[in-house]
Amino acid sequence: MAEQPDDQTVIAGFQSFIGGFRSAVLATVGGDAVPEASYAPVLQQDGCFYIYVSRLAAHTRNLLGSLESPGENANLCLLFIEPEEQARNLFARQRATVQGRARLIERECGEWQQRLDAMAAQFGETIGLIRQLPDFCLFEITPLSGTLVTGFAKAWKLEGEGLRQVTWQTR
């Protein structure tokens, strides 16, 4: 059996892998318990992820929850997955997930301006076009746990502050 990498190598591999993406697949759940898969461009900054999405999208409505209980469905999962054409084996595509909790950042606060400026630097002029649209919402996603899969029998769970506690998944 091959020797397993140390925790620091796994953490660095996780961060390097997700750092290569500018978008992620989103998994959210609505108040009706129906799962929704979608995607959004993602800014990674200060240990969190940021998405700027329209209220017209089901995933945004899921994150906002109902008017009676806002944010009740603020848990979500981000999926970063190796493109099919780059995979050596479709059954063992490299991938990472981040389980997180979303928080709405209000337009009136300075943090909203700062994050949108960072998004404009990363994503270009499209942010300038959609920045003023009133239906768009900025969410901060705080990671709660993650996984990294690099091949068959090569899977790790990352937990704790900064996702720095690593457990090799043997089952």
C-alpha cells in the first residue's frame, strides 16, 4: 500500500486545487426540501468564499430562505471538480467540496464595496455591469468542512478552524 501524505501536504493540495478555480458548482436546498444544483463564479479571499448571485436564481432564494425565516437554508456545498477532458479516469476525477454557511452581506456596508471591488479585479467588466442591478446579492461562505479526492482510495476530510484537521477516509 502506498504511503499516505502528511496533513500539511493534504492541506496544501486542497488549497492549491480549489485555488485553480474561478467558479464552483453550488448545492443548495429550498424550503420544500428540493435540492438545487447550479454554479457561480467564486472569489476566494481571507479564508472565505464570495458569490454574487441574482435573486431570480433558485440557489439565491434557497440561501435567503423565506421572508418569515430568512437564511434558514443558508447551508450549502461548493464542488470543485477536474474537467472531464483532463481526467485520466472518469470514475476518479480529482475533486474537492466545501460544506459552508452563507451570510448575506448588505449593500450598505463597506465590506460589500470591498468584496465587489475584489470581484471586479478578478472577473472583469461583467461585475461593473451587474453591480448596480438590485436583484443581485453578495454572500460570504464560511467553510465548515471539506473533502479532497485525488484518486481511488485517496480521499481526505478537512475540518476545524481553517480546515486544518485532516482525516484520511478509509470507508
